[in-house]
Amino acid sequence: MSVLFRMKMFLLISSFFFINNAEAARFRNSYISFDLPSNWSCTNEGTEWVCFSKYAKKKKEAMIILAAKEAGPQDNISYYKTYLQNKRTFSTPRGQQVTSAMKHVRETTIDNHVWVDALHLSSESDLYFTRYVGTVKNHLAIFMTLSAHKAHYTKYSADFLRAIQSIKVIDSKNPGPKLGNFNPSQSPGKIGGDIGNIVSIDDELGDDIVDEPNSKKDLMTKGFGILLLISAIGLYLYAKKK
């Protein structure tokens, strides 16, 4: 294998790496932490934390919502699994009746602790996939809902998986005064974060959504990757002439 060929392969692999990978940030509040993609940010919306991609403008392709409350008698993995196996029917802002579809409900272990993990379509908002992960620990019931429009779910699924696999519950005796009040026995379909209040009729998505980076770091990373790719092509053509 020639030196030029090895250099070409190295530059091609490097350009792919720099274009497709971004360093994750670590989100942390008083009761949970997890890996958040570098182009995402979270804000405290009263009793919930809501996270969006910085690329998103008015139309919300994807979001992550964190909710927690003091655990009650019904808060346990078995009950969550049973609850999340049920379909949900609701009316859209346009008055259409929608029935959700459950894709999976199972138990999973994250950081040596058992969580419920479920995936639904149209359980919170029409045509949105929503991934639910929830548990009870340290007298808290904690839920993370990760939602993305059906047309864009594949684009965000890897980020969602990384966020889920990196969850750590913080051992805090004082999780803070602002906790949610989600109660599945009283409010069907609202076991986690309510994306229906975020995705309004004006935010319905079409197929013309285009990501528009607004981060200089993201532009520099992609620009560097493109330069590496151009260099690799140049080396390849040079070697071919030889």
C-alpha cells in the first residue's frame, strides 16, 4: 500500500469524521444529567426543562422535555409500563381525531438503574414520534420525552439514543422547588412532557424544512471537513497521474 494511498484514505476518513460528529455538551439540573448534542440548548419552562436544536426556528422538528415530581403510590416501573401500553385519542388543533400507535414498551437499565422505555407515534402531537424514558429514584418520579416529527425522526434518533444512554440521576436531597405534577391516573397522555403545548397549529411541519446552522463552530467544523475532502481528492488525482 503506497504512502499516497494511505494519506488519501486518512484524509477521507478524517473529513467524514469532522463533518458528521459534533462534541456533545453535558446538561445537568438538580435531579438529572445527560449528554446533549452541541447544537442543542435547554431552558427552564416553569416545572419542565425544554430542549431544542439551535438549528430550529419557528417550526419544531424535534425536542426533549424533562419533567419530575415527588413520587406517589402509583409511581413504579410496572405501572408506567402498563400505562404506556395504552393508546391515546385526542383532537388536533384542526379538529381531527388522532389515535396513537405504540411501537414498543420495555424495561431497560441505564447507569445500573431500571427505567421504562417506550416509543409511540402521535401520542402527544400528530405525526410525532415520542420516546418516553422514566423511572423512580430518590423519592422522585422522573420522565424524559424525546420527540421528533415523523419526517425527521431518523435524523435525530442517534442524538436521542446517546442522550438516553448517558442519563444519570443525581443524588440530591433537595431537587429544587419547581417540580412537575404529571399524574397519569388523572391526565391521560400526560405522563411526561406535553409537546402538544409546544407544537401549535402554526408549527406543523412540511417537507420543506431545511437545517440552517447559526453556529460559527458548526460552520468551521464543516468547512474544515470540506477542505480535507478536497485535499484527499487532489492527492488521489495526483497519485493517479503517477
